[in-house]
Amino acid sequence: MKTIVLTGGGTAGHVTPNVAIIPLLKQAGFCVHYIGTEGIERDIITKIPEVEYHVISSGKLRRYFDLKNISDPFKVMKGIAQSSKLLKKIKPDVVFSKGGYVAVPVVLAAKMRKIPTVIHESDMTPGLATKLSAGAAKRICVTFEAAGKSFDGSKVVVTGSPIRPELFLGDAEQARQMLGFDQKPVVMFMGGSIGARVINDTMRQVLDKLTEKYNVIHLCGKGNLVEELESKSYKQFEYVSEELCHYMALADIVVSRAGSNSINEFLALAKPMLLIPLSVNASRGDQVDNAEDFKKHGYCNVLIQEDMTCDTLLASIESTYLNREVLKRNMCQAKTGNGAKNVFDAIMSVVK
């Protein structure tokens, strides 16, 4: 039996692609281990049967000044030592990294132990973790062809984004009954991360106007529920798992940040999108690049955060809803391919 170690974390976007390829790995007879922190990756992965989870220390990689930049390199060094010890014990045939700061110690430890590594970059512009890991990788999988230009071309494979198969199993009518919605169109807000707080707040300021025409599903993130706002046309959740595919099937349009994994899932499902990318003042600008690329291909509408007010948010939602059929047609013509299968093939290409 072959053994693989998966890693990646910090945000759900660094975990869900791993979740998408786990069924293929199991079907191929792999014993699957996962190395991560005590963060969101643990919450998601430990719910999956037959995947052994291991915890390490890791410091966050920042491009800006922070006092924690002094202590976090020591956490990374500790994480490398812990990863090396785990890899010696597990003896994997291959390591697959989806990125995020937790992945760097694992990839560097794998290089030290001469274990072949495959990494995946979702965004148009590679993240710092991917750049630090690229030298140790045998294969570098990318969602966007443009991202591959940043690396050694002999290592690059354009795979697309791994999509969780269960997302295609949604039942819209089941979701409508679960939520108690009437026949009004449905807007789904994907605002679960800290970076989406401004979207959550602005939407709630116009909630009364929104619910005059739409039913609203709001994934608002942990600790962000406002119980007194709940109504027949507004349902809010900190997080959903099994129900997500059904809610997605019911949604007429989706309002979201522009993280690559999420928007590629919307693309695969042909869900009209209003993207509000994380500002360049709060990120390296990857979401702006992602949103601009999708807009260029006619897959979405874009509202820049600095331009977002109550009025512009309402107008952008209305424009996206009215233009939904055009957006759907464009998305249905996209050559997205089977990202999960492509990544699996890249992994198999380095397994002896």
C-alpha cells in the first residue's frame, strides 16, 4: 500500500482542495495522513474517515511588519523538526501541499528526507508559501496558466482547481424546504472569513431592502450571528458542511470574496457571481487578479471594496441577477476540466 502525507491550512481554501482529492487517493489504495496545525484544517480533516491527523507548530508568514515576525521563525523551525520526525515515522511515498503557512515546514522537511513533493497554487499570483516551497517540489500544479510563469517550467502542470464531488449533488427543492423559503430568488453570501466582515456589515445594513425581493442565505463565519435579524427570508449560519451543496443548488447568485478555490467551485457549478475581492491594502492583491480574470472571461460581476456602499452593493446584486443567464452561458463554455483528477495524476507521476 502506498502512503501519502497531505498538508495545507490557515484558511479553508488551503484545505478543501485536499478534501477533493482524498476520495481518489483512497480509491487508488493510498493510506492518507494529514499534517496541520490546531487551526481550521483540523476541524475539517478530522471529520473525514480513515485520514490520520498530526499536529505541528508553524509560524505565520507575513509580508508586513509585525512583532510576531520575531518569534514566528522559531515556530517554523520547530515545525520543520516535528515534520521531519513525523515523516520518518510515516514513511510516505509522496507529500502533497496545498499551501498556507503550515505547509512550509512539511515541504522543507520532506526535501531533507528526499521525499518527492507536489504542490498546488490556486491563485493568479503565487503566495509566499508556494514560492518558499517551489524549490523543493517535483511538480508544481497551478489553476491559472499565468501563475506557472513564476516557476521552473519543467515542473509546472496546469491542473485547474480540485472540486469537491459532493458539491454537484445538491437538491434545490430540498434546500428550499430546509430553509422554509418561498419562491423568491435566492442570494447566497459567502462571508465566513474575517476578511469578509465589511461585506457582512454592509449587507446587513440593506437587509430589509434585499429581503423585499430576495431570500438570503448568509454564511457569516464563527461568532458573527445576529439572532435578531433572522426572518422567513434571511437565514444565517456560522458554517455549513453537508447542507452546502443543497444551498448552492438553490442559490440564483452568489456574493463572495474572490479566493481562487471558492470562485472555481462557483464556476464549475455555473453559479452567477458578484465578487468583492479583498483589497490590495489587506492582501498581496491575488483576489483582485482572480476577479479581473473571471470578469474578463464573462463569468462574474465585480464590485471593488473601496467602491462598496449600501447603494452600490444593492445595485450590483440587482445587475448580477438580471445578467445571470449571460453569466451562466459563459461559465458553461469554460474549459475547467477535472481539477481533482489532474492533481491526482500529477501526484502519481512522482510516485515510484
